[in-house]
Amino acid sequence: MQKNCRLGERIMAEQMEQINVEEIMQDIRTQIAERGYTQNELKFADVAAKTGEISDEIDDYFELDHFGLTVERMNSTRKVQCWRLIGGNRLAVFFKKIIRKLIKFYVEPIIDEQNQFNFYTTSAMTQLYAKMQDEQAVKIMELQQQVETLELKCKRLEEKCGE
């Protein structure tokens, strides 16, 4: 058994030696230069995506309202109950209660950790949703101002042409 492990370690070490990290890094640097990325902070909108990539598909089916409903559902169901009501005949209920008391030390810490994870996840998703709503409201206001400006320009052009 130890021979197999040592053989596997030796093969893996040989394969690791064949990896040229500098060559990989040079390829990455070349791709960065070709795409025109700078050291400034990138935003998702700055990265050009080819047609048919995932970003195009996301635009097709992402709906902020549906996202909001999902976040609301997450918030309402984030607390996991450690125990459910016990049903059955009296003997079955008795044995179920005994089993419950025997495994309580094991189950409750897991449930507490899950509830803590759920709390942080739903909080983050709620913040993300609020941020997206704010950005959408700002974008709508900008577009409304742009429409008003364009309508004013059109009106001026019509007045000039009518003279």
C-alpha cells in the first residue's frame, strides 16, 4: 500500500515539475493586454462579452421583481426548526421522545450553524436586492431626463423647420 502511495506521490511531483508557471502567467498577461484591461477596478459592465455567452442569457431571463420575491421567501423561511411535532400512537411518541433527547446534543449545534448561515445569506441577498433597486431607480431617472432633453431638442428642431 505504501509503495502505491509513494509511486503516486512521485508521479504527481514529476507532473508538477512539468508545469511552467511563468508561461501560464505570461499567457494571462497577454490576454489581459489584448482585452484592454487596466489595473483600475473592473466592473462587470466593463468586460466585453461575446454574443451567446452567459451574460447575454442572464439578461434574457433575469427579472428584478422575481428576485425580490425570492428574497422575501428566503427571509420568511430562513429559520430552521430543530424539532417538529411528534405524531403517532402513545408508544411511538414515547420512543421518539427518547430518541430525540439522545440525539439533541448532536442535532442542535448543526441547526444553530445552519440558522446562522441562513441569516447571513438572507441579509446579504436583501442588501443586494436593495442596491439593485436603488441602481434601477437612478437609471430610470437618468433615462427620463434623457427623454425630456430629446423631446425638447425635437421640439426646437420642429420649430426651426416650421419657420
